[in-house]
Amino acid sequence: MAERVAADAIGELLKSARVIAVVGLSSNPLRPSYSVSEYMKNAGYKIIPVNPNETEVLGERAVARLEDIRERVDIVDVFRRSEFVPEVAESAIAIGAKALWLQEGVIHEAAAKRAQDAGLCVVMDKCILKEHARRLR
């Protein structure tokens, strides 16, 4: 099992991060990815939607892949099914992201270990909104 980030490290990550790339962000306001990203945007983070089926979400231009982002990404927040995590983890490593965050119910031990071994902070099976609200609101 991949070692998970300590609770205090989650707070530090959320305090230091500025840019969150949200993989699987939908323009449908009924989807959890939308409401979570809207909350994080309102909390002051820059949100970059990563979804090949979207052109714009929450007023931000969407990109098809993490590799299409032209700025430093602090957190790659994943709203995709667990079987898609290895590919996302490899992309997060490739773009030099600081952290890989797998939302509640998104679990992939091997991909988490791969990202961690590459130097990324990994948070798995936790909601970024809930963790932010608990620590920084």
C-alpha cells in the first residue's frame, strides 16, 4: 500500500497550492466535479478544467490533456474512475505537478506509489473540498 500523506501535510499542500488542474471536470452543475471545483475557485485557487469533451467550465478554458497546460500545476485533482488513474499519474509526473489528489472513491495503489516515488505528494480517497473546509475555513 502506498504511503499516504500525513494530515498536516494536506493542510500545508492546500496552503501552498495556487493552481489546480481538475481531470474530469464537467460543465454539468449537478456533477461533484463541478461543485467541488466551484468551491475551490471561490476559495481563491485557479482551476484548469482537463476534459476533452469540454471547451469551458466555470469561466475557465478547458484543455484536453494535462500536457496541454502551459503553466505550473500544483495539484492534479482526479475525478475519473480508478482504472484511469495510472495514465493520469504518468501525465502528472510528466508535467512536474507538485501533487496528485484522488477524490473520494478513486483508489489506485500502484499509481499512487508510482507518483509518490516520482516525488509527488499523493492524497487518495479524500475530497479536496472537505479537506479544505476542515483545515482552512
